[in-house]
Amino acid sequence: MIWEDECYLLSKKKFRENANIINIFTKKKGKLDGIVYGGTSRKIRNYLQISNKLFVSHTSKSENKIGYFKTELIKPISPLYFNDKKRTSTLISVCSLLNILLPNSQPNKKIYDSFEKLINSINLENWIFLYIFFELNLIKDLGYDTNLVDHSNNIKSDQDYLKIKIDEYIYEIPNYLMQKKIPKKFTNLLIRKSLYFTRQVMENKFFIPNNLIFPKSRVILENYYN
């Protein structure tokens, strides 16, 4: 099998002396893994950074065997934020979530486009709220709709949060998430509670039932807003 595509690097690990196994999220093929020979060389390892956009050429003997990638850098993402702990943690977090939750070899253009839009918006002032809404949309695209807008009529003007029972769980949800509007005024508490809500939903619906470990990078991001 031979094909080419653009992609984002989700994870990498060393494989033998001079190679890496990488997991990528491609536009046409979905999430895949493969071997990059020479991946530990200075030239290649400098751009094999989590969240960087790559062009890959894939070769494999059959669909049942791991393939081989030749890689080229399209756009550096992570180096732009090496001095920004929150944004760096966000990039690692979102790539970890996709790497864990996306099924292998199943194209999902909607999630790919949503992810790329987030990546291209992470330099904006309101980026953290764009990330929170990305998580909500990811939860829906993976098959679970929280239907928050259905509860918008219950919002009280003197309260910033509303306790809602969704399935068998009770969540405290910031009002703006039900209104689908980025708040004009916000605090670290509001951001933390928003991240805590989406984490709870992901844990309850995806991670705990499937005995998956929630990414540490995502918890670290949440803790930055303590």
C-alpha cells in the first residue's frame, strides 16, 4: 500500500537505534501509526514535534502490517509556544486525547477540520475557550451529545453555573457553555470549572468504561487555572 497525505503528529516513541514509531492524524486516512527510519537523526527529530503539521508518504506490504513513513515538515506548531506553558500543555493535551480516543484507520474529516481550526486559532486571545468548545464538539463527534442547549432556559441571571443531571451524573456547568457564547468576562475559576466539566464527561463516557488512562497533560492544563 502506497499513499500520501497531510497530517498532524500526535505522538512518537523511539524504535530501535535510529527510528521512531509515530502516531499521526491524517486528513484522508484518519489516525495511523508507522515507522520513521532516521527519526532520531538531528534533521528529522527537530521537526518530529507533537502537533507539528507534516506531509507523509506511506509504504506497507499489507494492511495488517505496520507501515513506513517518509516525512516532511509542512508547518511548525509546537516550537511557536515552547515558552508558553499553557499553550504547550494544550497542544500536548489535545494530541493525547485524539491519539487515545480516535479509532485507527477511520477517516473523520469533521474532527480533522475542527482540530486544524483550533491549531490555527491557538495564538488568539480567547484560545482557551476555543479549546473548551473543541472538547465539547469532540465529545459529540465521538458519539455522545450532552445537549446543553436544551437547558439554556433554566439559566438564572444571578448565577454563573447551573447544576444539571445528564444521564446518571450531576454536573455543574458554566452558563456560557449552554448559550454557546464565549464569555465577555471570565476568571480562572470559570475556566477551571469548564475544563473540569468536559473532563468529567470524557472520563465518564469514554475513559472509565474502556479502562483508559486520562492524559496527564490535560490534568496539568486544568491545574494551571487553580
